[in-house]
Amino acid sequence: QVQLVQSGAEMKKPGASVKVSCKASGNTFNTYYFHWVRQAPGGGLQWMALINPSGGNTAYGHKFQGRLTVTRDRSTSTVYMELGSLRSEDTALYYCATRIMGNSPYYFDFWGQGTLVTVSS
Amino acid sequence: EIVMTQSLGTLSVSPGEGATLSCRASQNVNRNLAWYQQKPGQAPRLLIYGASTRATGIPARFSGSGSGTEFTLTISSLQSEDFAVYYCQQYNNWPPEFGGGTKVEI
């Protein structure tokens, strides 16, 4: 199974951008889809985006179109999530999660530990 | 977009008792439904996919059923480690959507 290690907590001002990383262990990078899911404090889960690390293809949730970019670095088995034009409502735990390639790419087998992003002036 | 509703916000159960959690989809999602468990301070963990298939390492006391728009997660005899929040998620239609969660408390 893959292990996912995310970067540390971030504090940003409104209007800024944040970039969170997710490093996958082992030689399994190209066998998983990578997703980003966020969770507001005390709230539920919200899917944000998917990336196929093989070709770099991405899919973004409608709510985040235009200010979310997900990329990958195959040389380091790392996926990145960059969210711009931050507002207070973006304060949340951001999780990276994976789904092994095959059927049904849109549920999540393994999860990272989460990265807290706080947006405050 | 499909709306996933978990009508029970909180379910109070004694250890050793069973628990039944429900999840409803606003449209037919066939059997493309997953359940996750989340404990405080931890990431969610996949319990069930395909409405009824347990993920690797998940104890047999967890079972899922349903299809279409009505789904159920049953925990046959709650252990102390089962007290957590449970989320359902549909993946039949894009985008994937989660329910609001049911907290199972002692």
C-alpha cells in the first residue's frame, strides 16, 4: 500500500496563494490516481481535484475552477495542490488521497495525514 | 450534482450493541457507494466500497448494503474503537459527493 506524507501547516492572508505537497512512498506513484479533499473545521468532506500522475491529466471541482492547480513531479513522487485567491472560508484541513488505477477512480483507498491551512488577516 | 443525505447527525450506542447508519442519494448511484470512518484528529479510512465490499483489513462486523438511492452501514457489535464519524460517498456521477456524516457516540 502507498504511504502519503503531506507538508506542514500554513497560515496565509486573504488573497494569497498556498501550495501543499503530498509525497508518495515506494515505486507506486504511477499506479494511483491522486485526489485532494478538504474538510472545514468541524465540517464534512469536500472533493476538490484529481490528477493522473502518468499523463498529468487533471479534473477540478466546479467550485474551485480558475483558482486551483494540481501538478505532479514524477522524479520525487510528489503531488502539489495550489489554491489561489484565498478567503477565510478556505480555512480547512486539506487531504491528499489515492485510488489505485482501474475502475472507479473516484473513491479513496489511502489518505495522507492532512495539512491545516488557515486564512486570516 | 448528487446530494448525499445522512439523516442521523448523531447516534448514541452502548458498547456491544449494534448500529445501523443510513445514507440516501438524490439520484440513482447504482452500487457506487463508499463508506469511511473518521476518528478525531485522524484522516478518514475507507471501510466499504461497491456498497457492500469491505476494504482490506476491515473487520467483518462492518457490513454495507443497498443500491440505487438507499444505503445502510451496519456495525454488528460496537467496540470502543468504532466510536467515530462515518461518511458515505457516491462515485457513480462526477463530481464525487460526500454525505454530512453520522457521529456514533457512546
